[in-house]
Amino acid sequence: MRPGNPEALSLPYDPSRIEPERYAFWEQLGVFQPRADLAAAPRGTGSKAPFVIAIPPPNVTGSLTMGHVLGESIRDTIVRWQRMEGRETLYVPGMDHAGIATQNVVEKKLRAEKQSRHDLGRDGFLKAVWEWKEQYGGLIFQQERRLGTTPDWTRERFTLDEQYSHAVLHVFKKLYDEGLVYRGRYIVNWCPRCRTALSDEEVDMVETDGHLWHIKYPLKDGSGSLTVATTRPETMLGDTGVAVSPKDPRYTGLVGSFAVLPLVRREIPIVADDMVDPKFGTGAVKVTPAHDPNDFQTGRRHGLSEIVVMDEDGRMNDAAGDFRGLDRFEARTRIVAALQDAGYLDKVEPHRHNVGHCSRCNTVIEPYLSWQWFVKMAPLAAQAIEAAKKGKIKLFPGRWKKVYLHWLENIRDWCISRQLWWGHRIPVWYRGEEMIVSIERPEGDGWVQDEDVLDTWFSSWLWPFATLGWPNPTNDLARYYPNSLMVTGSDIIFFWVARMVMAGYYFMGEAPFSHIYFTSIVRDAQGRKMSKSLGNSPDPLAMMEKYGADSVRFCMVQTPTGQDLLFDEKRLESGKFFANKLWNATKLVSMRMGDEDLSGVKESQLRLTLADRWILSRFANAVKDVTRNLKTYRFAESAQAVYHFAWNEYCDWYLEMAKPRWALADLGDAMTDEQRADLRTARWVSWKVLDGILRLLHPFMPFVTEELWQALPHDGDTLAMASWPKAKKSWFDAASEREVEFLQAVVVAVRNLRIESKIAPGKPVPVFVRGDAAQLDLLEKLASQITPLARIEKLTVSRDGSRPKVAASAVVEGAEIFLPLDGLIDLDEERARLAREAEKLLTDLEGVKKKLRNQDFLRKAKPEIVAKENERLVQLEETLDKLKRAQQSLISVKE
RNA sequence: GGGCGAUUAGCUCAGUUGGUAGAGCACUUGCUCGACAAGCAAGGGGUCACUGGUUCAAAUCCAGUAUCGCCCACCA
């Protein structure tokens, strides 16, 4: 046992003073690494298995947001709790190279210097990005240390690390060899600004007000025209057909004949296809196979040619004839005008529809026909689906399972090639007609590597095992895979979570983790998403500076489960106030501990009072609550349980009840043996329970709890490695809880009477109590501990039934409490108060009576419920009766 | 077009198997009494969105309605 250091508490609580130092302290102790003694032992199973969690790797360009703070608070709370439970814990940190995002950032910087990536060339540009990464990348982890999180920094990974890159390329080759990666020319989502293909997940659909243009296409035989409706007239230049519904009688005669494409004069066939809905628009659809995914399918079904009319910047190309060189939106305007001039435009209707936007830069997506690499997903999805269905992986909150399954069951192939430079270059080599998939450059001359890189998510989906050294059979991999838990936002459930599960099964034969907890999405007070452009994202570092990292953690962790969090800075105050409260409580306890060594004290040597038994029982309950709620990811409930116990029970009541016994120390040598034992007991219990509170709270508020724990006598180097409290069976004591509840009710009643009677707050008052023998006995036994709480001058328990003549009165559990007034106050007011009280009781009484008159209730309700109501009836009637008599006595005094 | 979530005190939200509606903040009143004014004590404030149903009993279970939000979806 080490002595405490009470002087540490002489200054007021100031988070910015204590927090930064503590982090270095933990790091020096090696708190963040898996415990060496446990890591040296054979790997256990179940709750003895290592607890492993990986950070969702933030973008290398990222800086800390409140969203990160939320996730990190939750992850670290769990890790710290598990560590205290004695488990070997590993929290793996790392960053994502974030292909598009990072390339955008560096290109922007180049633009500011009037350069483009093409000026530097591929190698030069990559060098520039790496330099940027070394200089600015990873800022987020510097910021994160301020939050007090405990990842094992010695294992920090980056998705472009050599080993990790090898894993990515290995995966590509393996999937290719096994027929799950293929190259093909298909319509993909193309961002003309980023100049790359995107996956479906990287496209945001935005409901947009547009138009439906009705365009007349003349029939080749000159017998008239048919009208098509389109939202994208500019693509008509690439039309190679017109489709109608086979069931549409209007057009049956035309199927098989040709129309002449306006402006272009190309003859295009009219085909029948089920894709067409006769009820929409004109029932005739222009078919542009190279610029629309549906039309692509239709085109393939009917053997229509595919004419690309735009380039990769979204400008019209040579195939666009007179419109070549125009931006696609400019071309739209000009084409519509040209159609109108030539009399082809039938009409224009306003039309609301969904338009895809690049999730990175918000540019309108262009469906674009190009050569890309894809992953066949259906075979990978099968096990991920089964895992969730069979409960091998559990999602919290559970409703996300449906979302997860729906996506997997309707999964589409994944476009993984990106026309970028920053990323894992696709390990495919070409020489003339030859193609080789190989991680190494093939032997021989003339091989040219594929220009494209892989989607960033194609590397991050390997995170749970690639960070542990895979594909090499490392010790870490054997020991720490699978991970235990994934904590992340539901916004990346498809991007990342579901894909990790697929990769985990496919490459490791096992789910990457068994539990997935989805955090809230942090929004501003108006419910808007946090964003740089809105400027509504509070700076987490400023928040920590102002309220302390402890408070930020404590408050952020208490988010509604699986609901959006409307962030309001004001909320952060409460954690700081709580920390301050504990600071002062600890100061008090440590001051009153004296220099007595309590470490060897056994419970059997103590003289536990009712108050002690009560607080120990309440503590045991708190331990149970806090732990149970952590187990089920109910962080708000867990945190609230400590908060409420520490503040409203321990500080508000127990410490006050301990004060009179602490004061015995003033007697010095004059103390009797019994008094000495009482003093020791009060010291021991107040310290033990406080120690327990600090342990329970440590995962949530690591800094202040460590600081306070060090100030008290403690065992071990750091609270971070101390053991998690256990709820001792012998401490649960329902009888003591009931008895103290009664005493508390008496105290509250007296406080009430004083206020109602307008007695000066500081003035001690005599109090008389009439009640049953057990109640009076209780009061007498604990008199010295409760009289200060209500400023009672002298507590007289009235065994003979006598009572003061003129008194304010209240009834608590049948006991009558009298506060003598001696004509001090307005009797009318006291009578009115009693009347109000009685009225309230009467309403309750009516309710109970009604219930008990109901035969159905008596017959069908559970017996204990009926008994409870009966009990309540008796008590209400008794109380009411006593209040009435009190009123009577006041009247008789007046008369 | 499908799916999901929300609706409880002025605000943000709890309310785990149905059994007397809670917390924090805000508000009112009173407090330099030996830890704490970042505090203490006391208090006001709710037809639990609406309608129906199940039940002895519904904030809680079921059905529907309304409003808000999110996700998914190839009607050009």
C-alpha cells in the first residue's frame, strides 16, 4: 500500500493542469501495450481471451472531429474497463491513406503553386504526397492523445506501409486467381472532377429539380415521328436506339422499324424491351448505351452499338460533332436550343428526380463506359450473411442487422479500380495482348503496369488482420485475431463493416470480430451534419481545453444509443462539475483520514453503523449496474449509475453522515476504544467506497480519477492497471437500505418544515417524532449522524405519545414529525400547507381505492401487486388521518 | 417506391421483462454552517404526437394516422 498525497489536492480542480502530464505517465508505465505477463501465457478462451479492438483508421488528411471523439471515447472506455477486468487488451491504431481525399488535398496545394500533378509526373507527385504525409499527416493522433485514449502506439499502421501494401496486392492476386476479380468494360460511376471511377457507395443521391424534355424523333419512313422523354438531352448524341414496352399498343407497329436521330441524322432501331414503363413519360425511351446503366443493359440485349460522346472531364468529345469541346451542362443547353430551333422539341415539364453526386467533391456523377476492375461480391457475401443470421456476429443496436443483410443480399459487384496515383497500384502487367497479374514485375522486357490504383476501401477491408501482419503467419495474428469488438459509425456499414466481415471470412476463415457497436452520428444543435463548409463543427481541442478531456469523454459517451446526437456545447459542463465535486470529496476524505494506516484493516474489526452498511450496499449495487450496462453497451446508463451513486448517495448523504465520527479525532487521547473503532470505521468505509467510485469511473474519466486515486492511499502504480471492483455479496443489505431511506425521508421532511415555517436556515431546531418502536429505535441509534443533516438541535423521540402543542408537522411512513413553533409563525399558513398536502394524498388515495374496488384487478393481478396496493391504502389513510389531526390541533390552538 | 428511426418537463434525452412518469440543463426560493457557489437545501413544471385495440392495468404490447429525420431503390 502506498501512502496518498493529499497536498496534490490543495489547488482547485483544473483539468488543463493535470491532464497532459498524466498521459506521459501512463505511456511510461507501458499501460497501452498488452500486459506482458498475460501476453506470455497461452492464449485463453472466452472472457480470458485477449480483448482486441482496432481503430477505424482515420484519413491521413484528417483532423480530430467530435465524431472521432465520440468513437474514441467509447472505444477507450471499453478498453480501459477490460484492462481493469484483468484481460490482456490490445487497441490497434492506424491511418488510412484515403486515396481520393488525400490526392485532392495535395493537388489543391499544387494548384495554389500554379502546378498540376501532371507537371510533376507520377513519381514526382507521389513523392510530394509522401512529403505532405510526413509533414502534416497524422495530426489527428497528436490530438487524440489529449483525449487520453490508450492505443498501443508501437503498433501504429498505415494502409500504405510496405507490409500492409503487400497484403493488399496479395489479396488482389488471390481473388483474381480464384476468379473473383475481373476486368470489364462497363458503365461505372464517373466523377469528371476527380477523373476517376467510383463505387456505388461513393455516390450520394440527391433529389433535384430537373426537367423532362420531350423530343420528337422522326421515323425513317417519313410517316411521322415518335416522342421520347429524357432528363438528359445532351446524351442523345450517343443514342443508338429507341425502346418501347412490348405491351404498349401505341407502338406495336413501330417495333422493328427505324427512327432518325435529330441533329445527328443517325438511323436507330426501335426495339421492344420490358425495361420500359408505358405509363411514364411518352412510353418511349431513347437508348444511350454508353451513358446510362439501364440503357447499357438494354443495348446489350438488343445488340445496339455503344457510342461514347464525352471525355473523362465531362466535356463532349469528337463523337459529339458540332458540340465537341463543350462542357456537358453547356452542351445540354445548346442541344435543347438546337432541338427547339429545328422543331424537334415537343415540350418541357418540370421533373424532380435523383441525381448522383460524388461523395468527395459533390460533382454530378456521369455514368461512363470504361474499362475497370471489379470484384464479384455475391460469393463473398454468403458467409457474411450467414454470420449475422446465426448470431456469430452481433450488431448493436440490433436493428442494423436488417440494413446489413439487405445490402448483402442485394449486393452488386464492386468497382475497385481508381484512375488516381495515390494508392496501391494494380498489380497487373500488359505487353501487347498479354496480361499478367503479379505482385512483382514480370521477367522480360516490355511489360507495362496497369495505370490505375485500387479503391481505398479495398485496403481498409483487410484492417482487422492486415494490421497484425497478415499474410505472414505472425504471432500477433495468431494471438489477436479475431478482434473482439468493432465500434464505428453506421454511415460506413457498407463501405467498411460489411466488407470487413466478408474479407475476414474469405481470407481468415473467421469473422473479424463478434460484436459491432454503431455510434451515433454527431450533428449540430439544429440537427445538421457537422461539416467544414457550415463551420458548425466545434473544435474538440478547444472543448477539451475548456472543459477537460475527462468531461468531454464523460459527456460524449452518454449519447443516445444508435440515434443521432444533437451536440450542444452546454452539455459538456456537467462532466467538469462532476469532476470538481469528486475532487472536493476526495480532498475531504483524505483530510479526515489522518495518518492512520488503514491498509491492514479487516471488515471484521470495524464497527459498521447503519450508514456504513447502507453505503456499502448501495456501492455493491452501483458496481453491478455500472458493469452490467457496460457489458451491454449502455454507456449512458453506466455512466449515470456512477454519477448518481457518487454524487447523490455518497457525497450528499454518506459523507455528511460520516462527519460526526470523523470529528472524534479531535478528542485525541481522550478517545475511548469504541470511539477509536468508530473513527477507524468511518475512515475506512469512506475511503474504500471512494476508491471504488474512482475505479468505476476511471474508464470514463481517466485523468481526474487517476489523480485522485494517487492522492489517496493506493495499491499499485496506476489506477489504469488496478482491478475492477467486485460487488461483494455480503455488502448487499436490503434492510439497511430501507432503514436509511426512512431516515432520509425524516431529514427531508424536517428540512421541508423549516423552510415552510420560515425558520432561518442556520438556526438549530428541536424536533419531536412519534412513531412505532422500530422507527424510534432507528432514529435514536443514528441520531448523531442525522441531526446535523437537518440542523436539529435536539431530537426527541416520543415513546409516551406526547407532542408539542403548537407545531408544524409531517408524516413519514406513518411516523409523525413535529417541529415546535411556539407561536413563531403564521398558523394559517401552516394549516393551508397541511391542507394542500392532504389534498394531494387524497387524490392518490382515490386512485388506490378505485383499483382495489375493481374485482378484476383483485382476481387477475399478481398477488404481490395487490398486496402492495393494499399496503399503500393503509399507509395513505393513516397519513391522511394524522395530517387531519395536525390540522385540528392547530385550529384548537387558535381558538 | 420500399425499409428504419424519432415524437415523454422550456431544451437535450433516460425510462431493460406492462404495475404510483425520471435525469441533466434552464427556471423559482433560500443559503459564506470547517470538501465543494463548478456548491448546498427546497420547489414549480408532463392528457408520454394522435386514434383505435389487447389487458384488471399501457409511455411501455398490437394496428393505423400525422409530423420530422435517415437509409436503400435502374422509372428514362
